[in-house]
Amino acid sequence: MRKSIPVILLLLFVASCGMRDLPLIDSIRFNQLGFYPLEEKIAVYTDQTPAHEFLVRDVESGKVIYSSVVSAPRSSVFSDKHTYVLDFSSVESSGKYRLELPGIGRSDEFEINSSVLSEVAKAGVKAFYFHRASTPIEEQYAGKWNREAAHIDDKILVHSSAASSSRPEGAVISSSKGWYDAGDYNKYIVNSGFTVAILLSLYEDYSEQLNGLNMNIPESKNSTPDLLDEIHWNLDWMLTMQDPKDGGVYHKLTNPVFEGFITPIECKQQRYVVAKSVTATLDFAASMAQASRIFQAFNNDYPGFADKALAASEKAFAWALNHSESFYRQGEFNKIFKPEIKTGEYGDRSVEDEFFWASTELYITTRKSEYLDLAKKYIPEAFKLPDWSNVASLGTFSLLRCLQPDTSAEIQMLLNQQQEQLLSYAAASIEGADQSPYHAPYGRFATDFFWGCNSDAASSQGMTFLYAWKLTGDRNYLSNALRNMDYILGKNATGYCYVTGFGSKSPMHPHHRLSASDEIAEPLPGFLIGGPNPGKQDGCTYPSSIPDECYIDIVESYASNEIAINWQALFSYFSSALHYNLE
């Protein structure tokens, strides 16, 4: 690269000074896990002290191997702060480096290598093992984070809101296994259905890579891929939440109120299954239909499971068709039924997206025309990023994954329409991203920041870009997916790598009962936290009200610092798929 005379003089000066130390500053932000050799390498300087040049120094040799000028200042649309971009993409050799701003300071060290996301992707998936209920978490699989079995959940009461002639109020059922949902110890079908679907989609899209993934879990020695073994732990619980009489699915298994920040073994509250809901039942139907077609190949380890899952799915879907107005309304139910339930609601008053998703999964698995007819009836008008309350895109992903190409003109018309919607969203989302304050599609607008935005915006969008990349072969989508990952892992306004246990600055005090109660200083590793949230629903005092800085690493901040399995699933898909596309 041609360098200007001032920069050459600067290099001579720096070389003459050798490795004279500059102060370590945290205002140089980048992906703290490092960079892939042949991909874009961008850091962002956030201090308001002007900078002009920057250097890249090889840590081992002490030599300056690259220099350039910083970008012109970039403005935010929601604050008066400026950022400066440091682009060193032409540095492609693997090694350990640091960035320097002469006269100002230096960054933490970072690596360039071909496996940057490998460990965080593995940890993101392994995190689900740490969330298993009803079983000991053993030292050989969990290290110092081992714990005793708790929440066996074999004596669950039917809540008055869920009572029926075959299962009256107070009836005892067994509903073991499953994953704890978030920072609490309850289990929710709406969120579980969404979560297993994202993970099943990861397997369907990248089975070749995942067949060889050893997660070091109790089932690792069987013939089923570890990811599917882990998913099965939750699916097995989900099946217990279906009323065998009519096919409806209970909304959640829960305590009446959240437990304190105590260990699972200390929890003593009675647990209940509460009212059946159409949203829970359709999420159950969709994820069970998807699971059925995948587990057909693993009948040796899970005999009969695929058939059982499909039968449960179809029965649930039939119930939903006849109970399309059976929404879960916790506030209204608490006026009628006792004890009052005050845990997470997962309330959703729109069911068109759930019908679209469930009918597409059932059609793909069974090829029954009635499911295709319903899928066409509930086709979404536009693509929306997937989250637990917007699930139509899960149907879109499955259609494009499983039916492309198809010789049927009717199916091809549906596929073309869904592809068009997805690509229209993706193209609009990356426009201008390379000129944004943090050089990423995500994080440009105040509306990007809300409860769970690291997942439901940054990760969900990155996942969508990866589908766009696979559909078109346009590498711009892959590059912008990586930019979103860079943002999550440190190239952002707070300077945090938002995944526990990774990077030089990551959350230490998530709103997470398992981490807060175990007397271990470090939180459970591999968990994505929710991220900046100007809504501040927890009432905590935040260090800033600027949307992208509205985050605090304290256990009380459930609005910015909680973990959740749905967020974890989206991040697991995003990090794993991105790595598989870049390695």
C-alpha cells in the first residue's frame, strides 16, 4: 500500500522508539476473539480525542507491519458522539497483534487465525447442557460448574386454569427433563418450541459439520450427533406437556412466583402446569414435526421417537384449529384461578405466524395437501426477523431449505415469493452498513436496542444474512453477517464482548440464578446476554441513557443482562453457521 510522507516519517519515529509502551486504552473496539485471515478487519476508535494515524504491531517480533490513517469521523443518529474506523483488512498473516494510536494509546492484543469463532460456537451449544433440569450436571462434563440433580418435576400439579375432566385441578403428572428457560428455573413451551426449532435448523443446514461435533455430554458415546442428543433432552420434556386426551399443550411449567437467587436444589415451591394455549400448541406442533423428520435417521438411539413426535404434532395442530382463540392471558386468569401465577407470560395475541410455521413444517414432513393449503392461507406479507413471538420466518427458512428446488409450479411459486421477501429484507438491511458508526448493519438506529436485542436483532439478522448468502452467493451478505458478529463480540459502544467467558471484557454478573448462586466467581460460560436496552424495565440505574450504551453488568439488570434459551439458540446458530462458512 502506498503511504504518505507523514506516515513514513511516523513509522521511522515509531521504529526508533522500538516497543516503547503506550497506555492500554479501551476506546479501540473490535471483535475480541480476533479476525479471519482473508476477511475484513475493522476496529473502531470511540474516544473524542482526535486520532489521525494507526499502526498494527506484531506482538512476537515487535515490528510494525502495517500503518494507515483513520477514517473521517462518523456520526450517530441518536447521540452526539463520533467514531473513527481503523481498517487493516490487508493484514492477512496469522499471528498475534495489537493496534496503536501514536501519542494516544494501544489496544489489547488480538489474533488473526482461521478458527476465530470455533470455540465460542462450541460453547454456545454446550451452554444448553448447563441448563438441563431433572439431572445432575456432572463434573466430567461441566467441570467446576457441576451441581446436584434438582427440579425432578415428577410431581407437578395441574393448575386450576388447566383443569379438565380427565385431569382435574390438583391432578399429579410427571414432567421431567427440559431446559431452564432463562435466568429463572421455569420451563415454557412457547420459548422451548422456538429454541429447539432454531437448533434443529442449524442441524438441517450444517449436518455434515455437526455430525462430528463432540460436546462432551453424557450421550456423546452414542451414534446420534451430540447437538441432537441435547435437543432431545428438551423435546422429551415437551412431550409431557401435551394433554394425551385432546392434544392441547400446556403453556408452561412454573412456580407461582420466581424463586430467589438460590441454587436449584434449594427451591421448594410447588410447580404447576397452567392453561393450554393456541400459541404454545402450535409452537409444539411445528417443532415436533421438524424433529420427526430429523430423528427418523436416529431410531437406534431413540426408537419410535420420530413417529411419536409426528403423531403428537398432528394431534396438537388439530387442537389448535379448534381453539384458535385460546390465548394465554395471565392477568385475566389470575382474577379467576388460584394460586396466582406471576412468572414469565410469553403472551402473544397473534396466531397467523404460528399457523404458517406449523403448517409448513407439517407439510414438509408429511407432504399432506391440507397442510400446504393452510400454509398458503397464512402466508406472511413481509419477512420479519425470527424471535419467539414472530415465527413465520422459521417456516420460510424450512421451505427454502427443504423444498428447493421443487418441480411443482405451485410449490415453486411459494418458494419464489418467500425468497423474494427474505432477500428484499436482507438487501435493505445491509445498505449503507459500511458507513455506519460501528461499520455494521446492526446498531445504526435507536430502534435496534431493546430487551434481548443482541439476539432478536443482531444475531437474528446475522442468521438471515447467512440464508441470503446461501441463496444468492453474494459474498456481501456473508461479510455483513461477520460485521454483526464483530459487533456482538466487542466492536460496539460499550466495549463488551457480550458472551460470558469470552473476550477481554465480558459480563461477569448476568441475571442468571444458576451463575449467581453457585459461589463460583465466573458465570457459566458461553451464554449471550440480552444487551443494551433503553427501556430499562428492571428499574436499575444505568451508566448511560444513550441507546447503544444502555447496559449494566449487574445481576439485578434483567432488562439488559439476562440470558435466555431462545437468545442462546439464535446466537448458537449464528456463530456456528458463520464459522462453518468462513473456516
